[in-house]
Amino acid sequence: MSPSHIDASADTTKVQALVARYLDPRATWTLADDDRARELRESPAARRAWALAIATHRAMVGAAAGLPSGHEQRRQAAIAMVRAGVAATSPASAASWIRASWLRIAAPLVAIGAVLAVLLFASLQRADDPDAWIRARGLGRMELPEPRVGLGVGGVTEDGREYDAVSSNAVHLEDWLRFSYTNERADLAWLYVFALQPTASGMVLRPIAPLPDEGQSLPIRTGHFLPLAFETRLAARHSEGPLRLVALFTAAPIGVDTVDKALTLLDPAAPSELPSTFEARLRERLPLGPSDVVQILDSAIVPGSAAPPNGPRQEFP
Amino acid sequence: MSDDLLRDDAVCREAFRKGERWAMEAVYRRYVPLIYTVVSRGFAGFRGFYDAVQRDDAVQAVFAAAFEERTRLAYDGVNDYARFIRGLAQNVCRQILDKDRRFARTPEVDPDDGHEDLEEALLAAEALEACRRFRDSLADPLEQAVLDGYFARGEAEETLAAMLGVTRYRLRKAIAGVQKKMLRFKQQEGLA
């Protein structure tokens, strides 16, 4: 038997032991186990052994054809979270979600019940007093679904084809940026959009809306997918590299000078900070109210123009 | 279930943005069929991964990317999340194709050989029949429910215990029992 055959056989044996653990709900499965399995599966024989064991498991438990079983989904979701560096912030339990959904329904009902009980109690207490009247008005603030507020960014080619600039992770230097917004909150009447690009000489601010001579945020209204009345030609002021777009939906307008001053105080590495950290820094330096919305979108500018679909090698979509 | 979980469920969306595990599990379970479609059938000029293991690896890579804080916060909550994660999946597939020397366009099994899917093609007809026999062999309704709810659909222990009206301790015993029966059956039948 040649050494390669011995290696393949050993890999297959190891992978069979690993897949048995992977499929056993009583056993733990760590990132190290997952990496080890990936490494072993580089061998075609071991990969086939793994695939056969998985296919058998799926057939035995009656999972939907071509999809991981529920048990595999649990394993895979947990490993994906670890790979993404997500810290556990709450117990992994679908039941907690159901509980949350249930609470969303139950909480307003309980609140209404409590208010009615108070009103009833008050009316009973004041029944003997002919001048008494109930002063409570309305039912207080009930929990409503969160209104949607957000900026949409698309890349547009010279011939008018549009692609998503954020989920595709890239826009092309020779293309244009097209913006739209959705605003379901009447209190947010102003929008300020700018881009940041880290360069060798430090962070560079690229004003988008308003432009420096426009003075302050643009007025916006409520509605869905409302276009901003301009497009930005990237080649005019932007350069290749990472691009962080920041949209500020605010109740009061913000001046260009205020934003410029706040951004000069930021660390030059700020555009590459995690969005949550960056937002916190921005809120420290700008006169933003707690209900104002800061949206941060990361993408990158790459050379050329987006290729037409169905070409041999193209960017999304 | 809503058409688009993250777009339509504000509580889940906020929890997902904050990185809460329950929300990410819900997102995984809701969108995993879509991602399997992308990695199996491909898009544009790419015809999808034929290798079942590579499909699984690609799906995990897509969700690992989707769960990163930067990506979670990039979703605007206005447009369909399905569209967002599909675009992300296409990018991840491209990255895999760019760096993975293992990838080959020639399938290991012929997709047109009459099987329902590639997994069934990997298993012999006798093995598939044996798997069906195993499912039928579980006479205890609790064990049937465990096989279906816990192993196939992936219900959480807490949820399944409540649905079946049993304690978690009893459910865990039943899960362990089913697992043992599966192992024994595989040994008896000589299954992988």
C-alpha cells in the first residue's frame, strides 16, 4: 500500500469520527472541530466520506431534500456566529424569540388592562364626589412597530444600468451614485449625507448632500423610496479604495461648518472603525438628538465600470 | 411567517443588529433555503457548486459574512433582506471561486441521472430505503416527534418540549434515545 493510500485511509477514519460527533446532539462542536473537519476534507476520500455520512443523516431524519437538517442548521448557525466574532448577548433559544413576539402582543393588552383598572378604580373612588372628573386622557404611548428610516444607494453605469452599492460591496469609479431614502417619521425633516475615504494622507471628507455652498442639511419628507434629485459622478471627487457613506436623518438642520468641524476632530482611522464605534464618536461631536438616526454604509470604490450582466466575470448583480 | 423576516419584524431586526443569538438563529433558519439555492444553482455565468461539502462550506461562509457587525448594520431595514443576503452570497461565492483551487466545474455525479438531488445520488437506493425503514421503525410517538421536530426541523429544546407537553429532561432523554437508535441502525445496516 502506498503512503498516499495510507494517508487517505487515515483521513477517512478521522473524518468519520469527526462527523459522528458533528451529528451527535449530545456532543459539543467547536470552531477548532470545524476547522479540523475542513482541513481533513481537503482529501477527496475524506470529503466523500463526510458527504455520505451527511447524506445518510439527512435521509434518516427525513430532512428536506438538498437542505441541512435542523440539527445541522443549529451547528452551522452557531459556528457562523463564532466565525463572525459575535459575542453571545442572550441565550440561544428560539423560544425566547417566541416569547418576545408574544410579549409584543401581550404588552399593549396588559398596558390597556392596567390603565382601565386605574380608571375604574379612580371612578369608583370619586363616585361619591359630584365634582370629581377623570383627568386621564388617552391610553399613554403604546408600543408600535419601529418606523423605517434609511438611505438607499445604487451605482449607475453610463448606459443607465443600476446595481446595489452596499450589498455588492463595491461601486465603480467610472459610474455614478444614485440615492433614495425612506422616511416614516414625520419628526425627521432633514438629511445630511457625506462620504469618508481613508487615504495615505489621512481621512478625506467627500460632501454629497448638501454640497459646501448649500450651507445645511436638505429638507426631506415622509415617504418610501423617494429619490434625491441628483446623482454623484464618482470620478469627479472620489478615488479608489474603501468608502464609508454616512446619512444623518435629523429633526433640525445641521450646518456644513458643524459637520466639517466635527469630522476634523475625528481620528484619521475613524472610517475603518466598526460602525457602532464610529457612530458613537460622531454622536459625541455633532449636535444630534437621541431620536436622530445615523446610518453608516460601507462599500468600496473599484476601477472601471460595472460590466453588463451575463458576462464572463462581473460584479453583483 | 412574513415574506421577509428582517424587513417586516422590527423586534427581530433590532436584535439582529445588536448581535443577539436568537435573532441570528432565526435569520439563519429563515434564509438558509435561499442561500442553498444560490450556491447550488449559481447565478449569471456560474452554475453552482456540485460538491455537497463545498455547498455547505459556502453557505457557512455566507452566514459568517452576514453575521459580522459591519454587514448587520449595513442592512437598511427598508429593502428586502432576501435581496441583500443574495447579493452577499454571490460575492462570497465569487471570493471562494477566486481562491479555491479545489473547485472544478465537472460534477462528481451526473446531475441528470434521474435522482431527485445530488444527495440522493450519493446514496444507493438500498441505503435510501433503509433510511426510510428507520423512520418507520420508530413506534413511540414521542420519538417520531423528536426525529421530526428536533432533528429534521431544528426546533429548540425549550420550544419542542412545550409543544409536546413534556419536560426538557424527558425530551433530552428522548433525543439521546433516538440518537442511539440511529447509530445502532446504521451499524446494523452498514450505512455510512
